[in-house]
Amino acid sequence: IPLRLVGSEMCIRDRLMTFAELEHFDVVQRAAEDAEHPELQRAAFFAPRNMQKWTLESQDLLCPWLASKLPEMSGEWDAGPARSIVYGCLEVERWLVPILDESLARVKKGTYAKPLSRVIPTMCSTNKASGDPFKTNPVVCAKTREVLAAAAAGRKVAADERAFAASTLADIFPDAQTRAALVPLEKDRSSAVANAATSGIARIDSRLP
């Protein structure tokens, strides 16, 4: 199918893989390369989420492709590659860790920001009662903590993102380790970061024995 005949962003995102699954994956891939139309790129990265089922065959095809796009991921893509990996790639250590590694790289460069920063909190839950092995994978959770702690302390990261990371860190990991990481941030020159740290410590203290 020529890309020009596919039509709109909505057609690529909501229909192409919903009904044809992998039959027209080549069209989705071409749309993802259309740098002149970021809305089509975004639609291409979200299209796999509308498949009826991610079989092992589809994961073998889609997950490496999505992971290869993580370093290129721009704000205009709404973190589409990362969101689709989280949605459908069931080998969580193999595919979620690269998202976290890319996040750490962006923290170091000072380019860590939403929408990617809003994907990170969805990757781990310390609520063991959920029984969800995806949410409680120890490797992924340890790496999630590392990303949030680095972002909260990252001097190159925007203040609002640092504050969000500090607050999220306290909510997901309300323990002594997080408390120790937040204490220095109470004196941060950014009031948003300092306030988030103080509030996070108070929430942790209310839950610690």
C-alpha cells in the first residue's frame, strides 16, 4: 500500500494494525520514517497497541523495532515507542530496561522530560498484593528507582521534572533509602524540588514504622 493512500494519522493509528495486524506492518514502518510528518510517526508507534493480541511472533517483530527507536524518540512522538513496549512486550527485563537506560542517558544530558518521564512511573509498583509480575519485576523496579533518583538529583534536568521525579520516588519507594536520597534535596535552590522533597519525606515518615 503506498503511504500516500493510507491517509490520515487516525487511519494509521486506529485501523491499519487493528484489523490487518502485521499484514501491513511495512506501511507502519514507512510512516515511522516520515520525518516531515511527525503526526504520522506518532500514529505508527501507537498503531501496534490496537492489535487484538501480541503473539510471540508479533513481539519478535515489533519489540526490537520499537526498541531501536528509543534513542530517536522526540516529544512529538508522545513517547510512542516506549509506551508500546510497556503495553505489549512481555519479556520485561529484555525490553523495559532499554527504556530505563535511555532515560538515564537523557538525565545525564539534561534532556529527560515528559512525555517519557511520565512513562517511567508505570513500570514498577511496590504493591506486592497486586500479584502482577510485570509491575513487580525486581530488575525493572531497581532500575526505575535509579532513574527517578538520578532525575530528582540531576542538575541538568528541568526543575519541574526533578520535582516530579522526587515526588514519584517517594510514592513508589516509600522507604529509608528514598528518604536518605530526598534529605539533601530539601535544601535545593529550586523551591519546587525542595518542596517536593519535604512533602515526600513527610509521606514516607507517615508510613515507616
